[in-house]
Amino acid sequence: MRIAIDAMGGDFAPDEIIKGALESIEKLDKGDTLILVGPVETIKAKLGAKNLSKYADVLKIVDASEVIGMDESPIDALRKKRKSSISVMVKLAADGEADAVISAGNTGACVAGCQMRMRNIEGVNRPGIAVVFPTFEGPVTMCDVGANISCKPINFYQYAIMASMYSESLLGIKNPRVGIMSIGEEEAKGNEIVKKARELIKSDPKINFIGNIEGSDIFKGKCDVAICDGFVGNVVLKLTEGLVDGLFKIIKHEVKQQSFLLAMGFKSVMMKMYQKYDYHEYGGALLLGVNGTSVICHGSSKARTISNAIMAAKKFHSMGTNEKIKEYLAKSNIRGTDE
Amino acid sequence: MRIAIDAMGGDFAPDEIIKGALESIEKLDKGDTLILVGPVETIKAKLGAKNLSKYADVLKIVDASEVIGMDESPIDALRKKRKSSISVMVKLAADGEADAVISAGNTGACVAGCQMRMRNIEGVNRPGIAVVFPTFEGPVTMCDVGANISCKPINFYQYAIMASMYSESLLGIKNPRVGIMSIGEEEAKGNEIVKKARELIKSDPKINFIGNIEGSDIFKGKCDVAICDGFVGNVVLKLTEGLVDGLFKIIKHEVKQQSFLLAMGFKSVMMKMYQKYDYHEYGGALLLGVNGTSVICHGSSKARTISNAIMAAKKFHSMGTNEKIKEYLAKSNIRGTDE
């Protein structure tokens, strides 16, 4: 398998990206190659002569002289910076020279680049980003968290299918329970698009649909898959990050005030929790619905995230998830009218 | 001041509601009255002969023989159950017989009832529910969290004004910083309505507008007021509840596994945090924009929440927040075209 990695994407690029790629090498299968995309000289210098010769069979470098900044407008940047690492990376996938792409760079540019170049899986109207929330009751897959901020009912329906398949093949959850994010459990609750989407999902008996879920249900073990539009999903994702950070800040402050011993004891608890529930473990979010494997990593990704993202890409690819999605949609009589 | 309380609303009604009303009595001002709305005989029995005679000057009972269930469709229920505690309560306010209403019952019915009966403040197109998030960096007021799930730009603009005034008069925050919930800090981010709303808010220099905020910013001390539509706000509110519960579940589990001593130490930290950051302290959410004072309490409200809600109603009323909103909107040249 050939995995193209945006060496210049993210707050800690290129150092942590290259470090992550190196760390993953021992876990790769024979014949796998990692394609680092970015300015050749920079990447070579960061890798060092020793690694370059040692991993000559595994590591390839493809030149990309430009970088899309984290705050640049995605579409503009893609149009203007043809030689950016993201543009070059998605072109490799589009040309059949890479099976997977990974970037911790500008999310919007990465999503738009994948959509434009790699195209969608046959039958898919719009791709969606799926993230996994590690909860006390088990992992919950949420889709979409930012690819598509004005969703049509058909998009929700396809997210339900794609995220279910992701949950089943990647997380091993049989017949995952799918909920749609709304503002109350009752059928009458929700805006017009959510109501229409619910009817569409309900009309497909193969989806294990449990109906409306509320924000709190994600952490209560009520569902395995949560479907929403990219605006709501992105708010949820970032709120979760901010709230967890904020809460730990409060706890640390209070624990310290109580006693030094308690603070020490709690520190080790936090380390354990961090290991068990850290979302970095999942290596990033899958862009579901594009022809190929695309892993979108957090801007703050460090080496371990990138290494895990490489493993996630391998797993997604090897499970043939895209083929399953294509097959499912070919048989479904619910077509995308985009209304 | 005359405060009408829905004695039958909430998971622990009528016991906890009546208990909360009794607990608040010593904090009331001379001349204040509490009007308990519900079945007279039930309320009398719960109060007991001693309280009835002791507080004869303060406590009044207004009969309402029906109750709107938590899951009933708000509009249907209001139409059919004219004698429900919510219907009777809002009628008291509409008829000028109560200055404030408080309910922990069906939120939708309470919002709809207030809107229909009490009407909006002159110049306000749609009311919005404002809740206060207690964060490490200080309280953040979010509006709307569920009154209005399909917001127009003018609604966002008015929420910015009303929530700012709430933050200033109730929480004592001078010139509060207002952010609009979106999916990235850059101007280009967000859906069409959010973009239009941003332009409208920006056009009023009296609002201390900081532009887009992300979900994580609420807990980072970046803003004092967060504006969003009721769908997003409701998801955020419930997610926060669920995530905090879920996280404490995880921490408790890990702490227990570590050592008994640590668990004991952490328990006292949790108690402190609970006191400091408990949202029950705020007593509920204000429905901003209606003619009068309306406090909407959580369905799981216990006596303390109700007692705090009574204090919140008194404070909101005494600060003349509604008059300030009316005055502000009368001077503003940004009118509600509802488009």
C-alpha cells in the first residue's frame, strides 16, 4: 500500500510529521511505501542521511514547493498553489500513485482537494468527515464534523450508511445503533431538514436507526453512530475538546489547592485516562465518501498521531470499506435528489 | 414583586418545587409574593397547615387542574389544556397579575406559552433562551439554546443585544465581548445565515463584537456572550451536561482503581467544584425578549434550583433589563425584516 503524507501540514510540521512517519515504519507490511510530500531538500535534511539510506525502500519523497497556510481560504489556496503539498498529495491519489492520503494541514483545503481530485465513491453525493469519540460506554462515531455545513436529507442518509460501515469494520461494532443529532427525543423535534432526513433513514430497514439523539446521549452509551450536519458536528467536536481541557484545568487547580499528595495521585490517574481515552489514538478523522482513503488529522498532531493515522489508513484500506459503501448504495433505491 | 411558579413542572414536581419556594421565602423582600400554580388541594396538602398559616401573606395558590407532560407537543398541549399549570401561569403574567413566571416543566410549552400570552418586548422579533455556563475563566452567557431553531440574521443580532444586557446587568460584566458560534475564526467560515448575521452585528458599533468563535472558545475565556441558533445552542447545552457527567464517571472509575485514599480526597474536590461551577446556582435560563420575566428551569430541578430561580427572577426584574432592551432597540436603526 502506498500512503502519501503531507509533510508540511499542521502546527508541528514538518518535524513531527516526519518523526511520525519514521515511527510507523516498523508497523508497516512488506511492500508498503510512505510518500512524504513537501520541499525535497527540507524533507531530506529532516530525515537525515542515515534514515534516507536505511529506509530507501519504504520512504519516497515527492516534491511540493508550496504550503497552504492553516487560515487560507481552501478553494482560493488550491487554485493558486498548484505546487502545495496538499495539491500534490491529492493529485498522487487521483493519478493512482497513492492509495491513501494523510494531512494535518488546512482541513478545508484537504477536504476540497480530495473531493475535487479523488472524486466521490459512485452513489455518494457528498463526503463527510467521521471522528471517533472515545467514551466511557465505548467509541461513538460522529459524521459529519465539518466537510458539509449545509446538508441535504440525502447527505444525512448516506452519512448514516458510511459511518455505520466505518463503525462496523474499523471499530468492530456489529450492527451499530445510529442516532440523528436533534434537540429532543420526540419525533416532532428538530428542524425541517433533520425531520426529512429522519424519514429517509427510517425508510431503509437495513440501518439500525434509533431516531433522535440529544447532545448528552453521545456520552451515555445510547448510540454507536451519531449523524449531523458539518456545522453542528464541528461545534460539537471543538466544544468537546475545549470542555475537556477546561474541566481538567479546574480539577488540577482544585486538586492542587487540596494537597500535594492528592495532586500527585491525580496526575497518574490523568495519565491513565489520557492513554485510554485519548483521541490521538484514532490517528485522525476519515473523510468518508471519497474514492480512496483520506485521513484528516488535527492541526496540533504530533508524531504519535501521524503514526496512528498511517495505521488507520492501512486498516480502512484493507477492510475494503469503500467497496462495501459502493455496493450498498448501488442496491439502495434511495437516490440522491439533493433536495 | 409577584412571582408565579409552575408547581407541577419538572421531574420532581410538586415536592421539590414547593420545597424550593419555601426555601426562598426568607430571601424575599417585603411585599413580595409567590404564586404557586397547580391543583389547589395537592399544593395545600404538600405545604401543610403550618406553612399555610405562617406564610399566608407571602404564598398564594392559583388553581390549575391540568398538567402538560414533559414529552407533549407544546402547541397542541397549550391548545388543549387551557387549565394546565403552564397555561394558567402565563395567563397571570399576561393579565398583569404576576411580574415573573418560573417553570421546570415542558420547555417548549413554556416558551410558546410565554410568547403567545406575554408577547414580545417592542422591537424584538423572537425571544431566545439564555443560559450561563460557569467556566474556569468566568461565566459565559449563551443565547439561544432552544427557543428558536431556525434563526434569521435579525434574531442573532437581537440575541447579541439582549444577551449582552443580561451579562452586564445580571453578571456584572462591563461591555461584554460577544462572539457568534461558527466553525472557524476566519470571516469566510460559517453558513450563509451566520455570515449575514455577522455583518448585521458588525454594523452596530455599540456591540462589543469579536466575530466568529468556535466550540472550544466558550471555555477559553475568549468571550462573555456566545450567540447561536437554538438548534446549535441546545446541542451545546446538552452535550456539555452529558460530557461533564461522562468525564466524571471516567475519573471516578480511574481514581477508585488507583486507591481508596485518592478516591476520598477526590470526592471532596468534586464537592468543591460542584459548589463553584454548578449551573444550578444560576437557577435556570432566562427567556429573553418577552414582556416580563420568565425563568425556564431544567426538568431535573430540585428545591435549590427553584429557590435560585426565584432570586434570578427578582434580580432580572429589578435591574429593569427589559426596559433597557426596549430602549436600545427603539434607537437602533437595524430593523427586523425577518429575512
